Amino acid sequence: MNLQQDVRHGFRIGRAEFVRSLRSYSGNTRRLVGLGIAVLFFGGNLLFALPTAYLLGQTARSVSAIPFFGPAVTAIPIVFVLLSMLRTLERIGSIEAEELVLTTVHPRAVVLGLITAEIGRLLLWFGLPVGAFVAVFSLGLGSPLLLITGGIVALPLICCTAVWGYACGTGVLRLLRRLPGVHRLLKVGGIIALIGFVVVSQFVGQYVVEVGLLHPYLSTFTFDPFVEYTALAFVGTQIAQPLSIHSVVVFGALIALTPVGLVVATRQASILWFTEESNRNTSTRARTSSGGFTAPQPFTRAKAGRIAWGILVRGRRHPQELSHLLMVVFFIGPLGTTVVQASNDAIGLLLAGTGVGLGTYLAGASFGLNPLGDDRPQLPLLLLTETTPRTIVRGRLLAGVAVGLPVVVLVPLVSILLGTRPSYAAAFAVVGIGLCLAAGMFAVGIGSAYPIYEEREFWGSESVVPSTLVMLGYLFVISGGTVLGLVVTWFAVTGNLVLTPVFLVGFTVYLLLTVGVSYGSYRYAIWRYRQYTLN
């Protein structure tokens, strides 16, 4: 097939993939609700950013006068390539009905289609808010032409970074297939890097900006030729710069590198798709058992305990099933600045409270937010076994509590070394134990209400993750309940608690909601398991 046919077929594949993505959202009520919540949340942030964009356009007198313009546009191609790599690893490393498509069209058309569809999806998510920001900025600047010139400048950059990011992503997938050890190491390293980036950014970011350590390095991170190319978007405006040879060279490089990147991406994808995965260790793995399902004490005292131990062992062997726990990093990370700025007397208490909050979250989120979806491969066996649904739900509940309980107990005890009184630490730990149990029961209920059965591929591994709507709802409910419980505990142990009628009524309502909602969720999860039949 020639290039013209491949381009035509690629655009058709891209359109079909893009439409299929839209239909997957429009045909799923749960996804529509989650999408609506995301639009409300990020749309609210955008509304606050638009006046800033208008003011920035009114006050801009030159490109160099725009704050952080040089470093920001220098980072754009790097971010685009990394984003393209991530999406390749997560989603577009292969196509639906791969065997049928690859025997119908050339791999180059498939690569073009996948990249085109992904560009469309990202433009739908990020292009609309960025376009709104640029439109308001152009209104403040007094030149609506910026939308057109900006699109013309951005198009070669998007195409070039997309194909090279896809080429690098497929190359990483090939490496992960050949070296399973690197695959595992990369997962662990990526998780540690993500946690480190979020936490360190909260610890260091404010100090760097306030002290002014950032400014000397901005000029080092600025690539002037690319800045001059990006400045072409302001042609026809009052802050336009003269055309330079560097901007022309960058434009020519982007145009020239795009087809080269397409060739490399096609080559990498062809090798990935048409090469069999090595199975030389399959027979050895089939004959060798790693053990681990012999439950230790105290898990052997009841059948629910043995089920909990099996869930824990499966979580250790398949850590990708716990990838959804990383969401909490983005909520706990901002506490880093508060902890650093706290006085020596308060840092221990903050650490104890953070430990209770984290342990309470883990008690339910680890294994309780998608119980039916996690048990999907074993549902026929579970339906035929004599084990009651109550025991199965209790086993999943105990598995989560086994993860969260050490955190809520040990972290407050460790905070004693930072100045926390032993009585305060003990009170926090005792309250944390009760909150862990409540969180675990609430999680299995809300997770059973919205089960997810579809597997999704991430970094070459397929796993079932809970619904984002369920995770956010659980996080907000548990965080609110935990904060209220810790505040009351703090006032009680310090002797500052005043037993007024208003407090007694409010605290009674809090206890009734905590116990009632948690137990009701636990009973609902048992009921949902009982409703499943072999049909």
C-alpha cells in the first residue's frame, strides 16, 4: 500500500477509535456522572483563571514581559513527548481487534489512526480549556487572530511530539516484554518517583519561590530558538517579534522530523505486534509453586481470616491491582508544607493524625472499593462454594483492615519520639482502630454498589480498578469523618471539650451516622453477593 492509502485508512481508523471513545462515555451513566463532576471541578478552576488571562493580555507589552514565557514554552515539547509516551504505555500500545486490523491494512495506517484518535481525545480534554484561556488572552491583547496563528504554530509541534512519543512508548513496551524484571522495577520506580515528586514539590516549592532560588535557573532552562518559534504565534499582534532564522530552522526541523518519527514508530510497532512473546519459562512456572497461601496466625482462626490472607497474598503478587491507591498521594502531599511549617510541639500530633487518616483510607480502599469486580474471575467458584456471602465479605473487610491497622497504630506511637504525649498517641491509635473498621465496612458497600468488571491496560499489565466516582466519594466521606473524629479526640484528651447540649446532639448524630452508614453498607455488600446467580 502507498502512503496516500495509508493516510486515508489511518484517518478512518482514528475517526472510528475517537467515535468509539465518545460512545463509551455517552452509553455509560456512571461515566457520564464522573465526567460531569470532573467538568464542574475543573470548569470552576478555569473560571477563576480566565480573568487572569484577560488581565495578562491587557498588560503584556512584549513576549519577554509575559511571566515565565521562555521556560514554559521550552517545557512544552518535553511534556508533550512524555505525555505521548505515557498514553502509549497506558492505552494505545495496541488496537482493538488487533489481528483483524493488522491483516487488513498496513501497520503504518494503524499507527496513524491510533495517534490521530489520541490527539483528538487529548484535544477534547485539554484543548478546550487551553483554547478558552488563549481566546480570553487574545481578547485582552486586542487581537483575536492569535487563535488562528497559535493553532498554526502548535500543529507541527503536536504532530512531531506525538509520533516520537509513540515511537519511544512502543520501544519501552518492547523492552518490558523482553525484560520482565525491568518491567517490575520500572513500576516500582515510577510509583516511588511519583510519590517523591508530589511530596517534595510540597516541601520545597513554597520555599524556592519565596526565597527566590528559582529565578537564576530560568534562563538556563530556556531554549531561545524554540522560544522564538513559539513567538511566531503573536504575528499580527502588538507584541509580535521580527522573524528570525532560528524560528525558521525550528519550524523546518519539526516538519522534517515528523515523517522520520512516523517511520520509526511504525517500525517499533510492527516489531511489537508481529513478534511472539517469549514463553520459554512457562513450563517451569507451571511446575513451580511459590507457596504463600498457608495462612499464619491470627488469620487461621476463622475462614474469613484465611480468605483475607489469600486476598493479601494476591495483592502482593499482583501489585498493579492496588494502583488506585496512588490517588491519595495528591491529597496527602499538600500536608507536607503544613508539617514543615509547624512548630516542634505540633509536628508530632500532625504526624499522628496523618497516620490515622492514611491508615483509615487504606483499610477500605485497598481491597474494598470494587469487591465484585475483583472477584470476577472467581465468581463461578464463589457461587458454587459452601462459603456464605457473609464470610466472603468479612474476608475482604479483614484484608483491608490488616493493611490499615498497623498504620493507625504504629504512626501515632512513632510520633512519641517527636514530642507527642503517650496518652495522646494512645488515644489517636484507639480512635483510629474504630475508624479503620468503619471505613472498611463503608468501602465494601459503596464498592458493591458500582462494580467495575472491565480490565484496562497500564504499563503492559491489565487490571481492574475501582470507579473514579467511587474512589472520590469514599475519599471525601472518610476524610471528613476522620477529621471530625480526630478533632473531637484532640479536644477530649487536652481537657478542652465542653459538653454543651449542642455538642452532645451533634456528636450523637456523628456516631449514629458513622455506625449506621458503615453497618448498612456492610449489610448491603452481603446482599449484593447473594443476588448473583450462575445465570
